[in-house]
Amino acid sequence: MLLEIRGTRLYVDRRGTTGSPPLLFLHGGPGSGSYDFLSFQGDRLAAKLDLVAVDQRGVQHSDPLEGPVTEDDLIADFEALRSALGIERWSILGHSYGGRLALRYAATHPETVSKVIFENPPWDMVLATRTLVLGALPLLRELGLDDGVDDLLAYDGPATAEMWDQRIGVLQRLGDRRMELYLSPDARDLVLPADDLPAEIQSRAGRFATEITRTPGFSESLLPYLERLTQPALLIKGELDPVTSPEEIALFQSKVPNGTYRNFKGVGHFVHGEVPAEYAELVTSFVAG
């Protein structure tokens, strides 16, 4: 369904039983949409939870973006959506870039976010993009596409839009083989269903990413927000995931008082897709327990 939220229409998929523990899913990308996650987890999580998934403004099945967008705008959208649905408090789950939004949301709205789950999040863009490039380096060298990569890895300044463009640009050299970074060897045949959506729907991701990556909030390190978490928090990490850095994991473990860390051995960036049954059981027990 499309809901009018703060001057635009957001696509919302709500599944499960009203009265069950509510869980909001925040997709990654930036700009990926909820379609893939729901294909793997929608009905599984809805069996015992009141699952709400939203395509962020301008993304996928929501109305096209008509102006600038910031992370603060997205958090305000989530809060307005919660109010529109009549939910007093809910747990939130963010995958990849959505895990960054989940940290910002949980730390700034402890009165409405009861629990928070992160799946392979990039809380610090310098650390996360460095981890990505390091993960791609063997394949880049194999293909002879590693020109200038050592200089990018040597950068030790703050996160900037230019740094993001340069490091993500290196990954784009891989073309059709880029997904090898994100999937474990045993899951190379995993299909992301959103790839079959109409081109116009898929193209909205690019506009959203261009807008959000130019904002100061996108470049802000959210690591200091970890100490502000008062809710029970779960960090889900795929062992072979190339996004969340060891430094970010260590800070979560040392700074979050009610934090739980779960590492899935032999799994990549899409834990929810590679081991869907185990993932659903973990998330459900955490939210409902």
C-alpha cells in the first residue's frame, strides 16, 4: 500500500498479525528497496511478528524523489509512519546501509524504538569503504583492474563524497563479477528478485544514492552513537561480508551495554538470503523474546 507520509507517498508492506511484536525493516543500498528482503524473509518473519517494510522516499515502489533527501528526513519518515500505523513502540532491523539508519534512529528515538538489529552495517564510511576495497582487491588484481587502488587504501582523511565516489568506482570496475564480493562461494547462484523489476523502478535507486551520498549526514561517522544505545541490540555479521569492518565490530562489542554479536560462518553480505531459516529464527526470538 501507498501511504501519504510527510509530503510524499511511501510504499509500505505490512504482514503478520496486529498485536504481535512490531518490527520495522530498513533496507540498504543506498536505494535498494525492500523487495529482495521480503522475498526471503517477509512470510517467515510475519509468522510471529507484525512486520512492516517500507521503501524509503524516492525508492523502488514509493513515489519518485522530487527533491533532496537526508538521513534526518528518513528518520522523520519512519517516525511519521509509526504514528500513522498507530504503533507506540517497535523494534527495527536494518540491513547494510539500513543498519546505519537503524543506529541513527535507535540512538535518537529511544522512546519509540524498543530493540534494534543490525545486519552487516556501515556505521563509518571510511572504514566500511576501505573494507570493501580490501575485499575486492584479490579479484581486481586477478583481472588486472587494480590501478590506483593502493593510493585509495592509503587515504586516512575524513569521509567525503569524493572518497565515496572513488572507492565505489573501483568496485564498479568489476562489472558483472561485482556480486562475488557480497556472496559466499556456496551462494553464487543466489538470485536477487528485484533484478527482475521494471527498469524504471530500479532506476530510482541511482537518483536516491546520488542525493543521499552528497549530504553531510552520510559522511558522518556514527560510531559515537553506539554509546548512546540503551535498547537491546543485535549485530548480525556474515563471516565473508565485505562491509562491516573489524573496528566497527570491536566498538559494538565494547560500547553497547546490551549488545549481542552473532557471526554466521561461511556466509556473505546477505545473511537473510543465504541462511533464511536460521536468520528468521534468530530475529524472531530476539524481537519476541
